[in-house]
Amino acid sequence: MKATRIVYASFAVAAPAILLLAACGASGPAPGTPEAFYVDLGCAKCHGNEREGLRSGPPLDNLQDRWREESLVEYFKNPKEVVAANPRLKYMAEKYPIVMPAFPDTSDDDLYALARYVLSDSDQATDG
Ligand code: HEC
């Protein structure tokens, strides 16, 4: 019994330290954060780490002018359909070699977190 308690106690001390290390590590954003989804789902590969845009994807700037969380989640699930119905996106898609892929296997919670992340000001999201 006593030994178990000691193990728990040392875990309680170690766990936050490990999380802190993960958050500060050079290996990228902390797991489970929207920044991590952004990298893990490959968004960064096409849109850039700072959402600045690359040859494979447009910059994700001022999205709040044109998107709401719900419409973005719809788009992530089925970009083909949303692009087909939206002349601006259609025109944009034609300028890129690969169309935006769908993310049907990602949970709604994660997609909403991601939507909020890309809707936030990209200047605030970058810390150097
Ligand atoms: C293979 C490259 C690629 C990947 C991966 C990708 N995108 Fe895109 N994205 C594009 C392209 C190309 C467009 C232009 C429109 C289109 O093709 O659908 C686009 C358009 C967008 C738009 C609309 C921009 C606007 O101005 O309205 C948003 C938002 C977006 N992507 C977010 C994301 C997020 C978030 C992810 C990760 C979950 C992601 N993209 C992954 C290539 C990509």
C-alpha cells in the first residue's frame, strides 16, 4: 500500500515536469494542442508552419473575414464539395498543384479546435 502511494506521489511530481518539457521541447508543439493537429494532419506541409502559405497551399490569413468555425469544419470534412460550391475557392484551388485533402477520420472536437486555431490571428499564434 505504502509503496503504491509513493509511486503515485512521484508520478504526480514527474507528470507536470514531463508535460512542461514536451511543451518547451524543440520537437514541435505539445501533443493534443491545435498547433499539434495542424502539424500532425499535414496542414503545415501545405500552408506553412506559420500559416504563411507555400507553393502547395495558400496563406491562412484573416480567415475570420470569410469563415465560421462550423463552415470550416464542413470544409475540412469535405473540401471537394465546398470548393465546388464556392467560386472563390474554386479559383484558388486551380492555382495549386494538389487540392486540399479531406479529414474524415478526425473527430469533430479536434476539427473544431483546429478551426478555432486557424481563425485566430496568425501573429498571435507564432512565438518566434
Ligand atoms: C495537400 C496540401 C494541403 C493540405 C495537406 C492542407 N491544405 Fe488547406 N488548402 C490547400 C489548397 C490547395 C487550398 C486551396 C483551395 C482548395 O484546393 O481546396 C487550401 C485551402 C484551405 C483553406 C481555405 C483558405 C481560404 O483562403 O479561404 C483553409 C482554411 C485550409 N486550407 C486549412 C487547412 C487545414 C487546417 C489543413 C490541415 C487539417 C489543411 N488546410 C491541409 C492545400 C492543403
